[in-house]
Amino acid sequence: MERFTSSRLFVGLIYFILALVSLYMLILIKPIIIHIYGFLKAVLAPFLIAMIISYVLNPIVTLLHDRKVPRTIAVLLIYMVFCAALAVVLVNVIPMFINQVQELNQHVPELTMRAQSLVTDLNNTSMLPESIRSGINNSLYQLEKRVSASLFSFVNNMGSMLNAVFVAFIIPFLAFYILKDFDVFERTVITYVPKSHRKSTVRLFKDIDHALGSYIRGQFLVCIIVGMLAYIGYLLIGMPYALLLAAIVAVTNIIPYVGPFFGAAPALIVASTISLKLAVLVIAVNMACQILEGNVVSPQVVGRTLHMHPLSIIFALLVGSEVAGIVGMILAVPIFAALKVIVQHIFAYYVRRKTI
């Protein structure tokens, strides 16, 4: 028996069998895990969003607090400034959005006819093989079915919309209380850590803050700058619905690597129904925005604080999209970076333990 237990191959085989059994058990209880995950996501999502907002705004609150402004008053001042700025922006932007949405709604039949004409021309051309034409038609048919199913689901899920409105309503209140007592939460977490590990825990939190702080706060500013650049570019090339399409570019730019493609797709689709020249100009505008963002804006605003390999970022995006869709892709990189810092500290801790 000792001969088997001392064999690395035997021990490795036992661990492999235990891993397979564990995986099989997880597959069996997958429905239960899915229900638990759905419940936790619904309950914890507002708290997570509020924590992210609090993390972004906490440096401003701390700066005001250091200048003898009570934290509650500091948070209220930030809320007042934000609401005033938001009101000014909405008063000027909402009418433009409404006009562009109405204009888009009026031109949808025309755009549809142009798209159908384009597909008809592709089908009638003799340059494309029959298999490619059949594939294009099948893809368009599947896309039409998915859009129709999405619209039907959207109309039937009014309850989910009301729930989303409720969540959006309570998030500012959650963020207010988290910001007001941010330092209290930090001290409370530290008190639960044994005294022998408090210094290393504080160092861990500082490293996480250093890795994520400038990235998360800077990424919001980068998205705004990229959206403005796209808006200016769309205006210069005469792109219709410039504000609406530039807003999509700004929002999706927060997703690394694949976000710019998602943001450019709606503008490219609209432009392709108008003219090939406009579609090429849309591609040029988005490429110019991404070149400026990658070489000028991001290095200056965000910096290179994450120190993550592109393969690691792509892996994090795939995991995030599988777990929580678009929201998971947005949160994947900062969460993965925080986990990387935690793993590095754990390895460093065990290395120190072995050397002692």
C-alpha cells in the first residue's frame, strides 16, 4: 500500500478521478446552481453597480472630506452637481435624440427597401457562387427571425422592464449610503482580519486599488472622448443619426477589443443602405477613433496599470460574456485584474511561509 501512496502517478490519478467525480456532481446539480445564480444576480446586481459607482466617486468625496467637508454633505454636493449637469445635458440632448429616433422611424421603410434592393442585386449577380448567395439569404432570414423574436420578447417582458426601472431607482440610494460610510466599511472589513494578517491585507487592498483605480475611473472619460470623436467624425462625413450612433460607440467602447466592432456595426449597417462611399467613410472614422484612443487617449487617461496580456483579457471577456452577457464583458477585465492581484499575494504569502 505504501508503494502506491508514495507513487506520484497513483496520487495524480486519484486526484484526476476525484476531479471527474466533482465535475459530474456539478453537472447533476447544474439546475440548482443556475437558480441560485439567477437569484443572487437579481439581488446583488444593484449592490454591485452601486459599489462600482461609489468606487469611482470616492476619491472626490475623500478630497472634499479632507478639506473639512462632512462626507454626507460631500456626497450630497456631488449628487447635486451630477443632477444639475445631467439636467443640462438631457435638456439639450434628449430633443436631438427624439428627433433622430423619429427620423430613423420615418426612414425605416426606405432603408428596408434599399437593403432588399441590395440583397436582390447580390442574388442577381453572376459573380457570386450559388452557395454563397444561399448562405447570405439564410443568414438574413435567421437575423430577421432573431430580431422579430427579440422585439416580441421585449414587448412581453414589461414586468422585467418595471423591475429594471425599480433597480435603477434604488441604485443612487445604495451608492449614497456606501459613499457616506465608505471609510467605515473599510475599517469594519479590517477588524475581521486577524492582527497578524492586517498589514498584508491592507497592502492587498492598496494593490487592487492601484490596479483598478485609474482604469475604472479613466475608462469612463475615455468612452466620453471616443463618443465625442465619433460624433464629430459622423457629422463631418454627413452620417445621419450621428448623435444616436456615436452614443452607441461611446457605450460599447468600454468593452476591450470587441467593443469598437459592436459600436461601429449599427453605423455601418445604416451607411451600407445609403451608399458604399458612406460605409467606407464610417469604417475610416471608427478606425481613426480607435487609433487615437489606443495611441493618445488611453495612455494619457488610463495608463498601463493593469499589466495584463491580451490573451488574458480575451479569456476574461469570453468568461464574462458566458456568465453575464454584455455586463459580464464590461466587468470581466477589472474583476480578472483584481483576482490576478489576489492570486499574486497568495503565492507570495506561501513562498514566504516556505522560506521561514
